[in-house]
Amino acid sequence: MKDPMTYVERFCYKHPRFGIPNLMRYIAIGSAAYWVLGLVNPLLVSYFSFSAERVLHGELWRLLTFFFIPEDMGWLALISIYFYYWIGTTLEQHWGTGQFTIYFFSGAILTMLYGIIMYLALDVDVFLTPTFVYLAMFFAFAVFFPDLQVLLFFIIPIKIKYLAYFDAALFVYGVISNPFPYNLLPVVATLNFLIFCGGELWHMVRGNRVSKNAVNFRRESRRIRQEQAHKLYNHKCAVCGRTDTDYPELEFRYCSRCAGYHCFCQDHINNHIHFTE
């Protein structure tokens, strides 16, 4: 049986212009606007949250506006919005616009389907937020960049993988402690993570981490920047040699399955022999 990601990559390869460029920029702006609106008039925000009952009665805008609900309505919301903007744009650069767009909206659609099914089957209108959509995004980021360090509370340096372990523990606790069928929401909403990153997780469990080049991401990125300081381009395909200067319409991405830090154009990102050394 083929890896589901094969079909996603093939689709994005055949449709290089598919997707929403800088998707997380729009999500961050919408989240900030939602947060400000909540400060001005908390009653208005109820018209933008997801409600299966209201959606089925014609309030279709809720299918879109629920994306913008921040995880917190306090001042920490601004930090959260910036953090998810950062990891989202990094994933878009890593995967490409098409794959990241599919990843984000697949999680959102799974979340909304859960809410609609709960309403139709149990007559329960569950209040939904994009919390687990963002959690799935964070888990994917942790798979590809596990040893990247961030400053927790702007003070404590900690690797992304340890934050992911902590979130995974909370995730499992929530699934166990919440009653059925409410405990299915986190599982359903993060199915896209298993589809996109299941292969990477399998290699990690077997001790043969495909994305081990992420360990030296900062070192390799510094090396690339030093080399590019003396060149007239930012990206160069490791197969055909085309650059973003000579072909500005091309999209360039980095392959997570290659050892090292190798860039490929949109014609070769899914059509090359992976570097092993």
C-alpha cells in the first residue's frame, strides 16, 4: 500500500500553483483582529465561532471565521499567534505552499466534520476552536525540527521535541480522561498529522530518522548563507542547477528525506535521488 503522502506530493507536483501563499499571515491577522474584537465587545465574537446548528441554518461564514479563534483571549494570545505564525511559515517553506495548505485545511475540515456529525447524531452542538489544528501543525514542526531551540517564556532555552513530548502527554491524557465521544475530537482533528508525518515517525521509532538533517539545521543554514553571500541567488536546484535569479517564477524547496541541506526546484523536489551522505 502506498504512503498517502505520495498522492499528496504527486498532486502538488502536477499543480505547482496550488495553495494559498503565506497562509499563516492571513490566519495571524485574522486572529489578531478577533482578539481585538473580543476586547472591544465580547458578545460579538460569538457570531464568529463554529456552531454546527447555526451553520446548518445558513450561517456559513462560521466555517471560515472559526479558524481565527486564538487559543487564549488574554495577553498570551499575542505570543501564541506569533508562535504559530512562525512554525506555520517554516512548514510552508519546508513542504511548499501546496502541501502546507492541504495540511492546514485537512485538519480544519476534520474538526468541522466532527462537530457536524456530533450535532446530527447526538443533537449536541459542540463549541469548536482550531486548537487541535494548531497542535497538529506543532507536532509536524517537531518531527522535522526536533532539536531546534526556543526560549520558553523568553527565558528558558528548550528544544522543540521536549515541548512536543509535553503536549503529547496532555493530548493522551485528554483522550483518556474525557468521556466518549468527546474524546474523539483530538484524535479526529490530528489525523492529518499521521497522514503527513506517519512515515517520519515510523523511521524515528526504528531508529533510522529520515529527517536527521534537521538536527544540524542551524549549522547548515549558516553554511548556506555564507556561501550565498558571494553569489547572486538565494536558491539553486541540486539537480538542474536553475536558480531563483534566473527563473524567478520557479518554486524552490528543501527535501527532508535527503541527508544534509539540499534545495530543489518544483520540477525535481519529488523527482530526484535522495542524498545519503
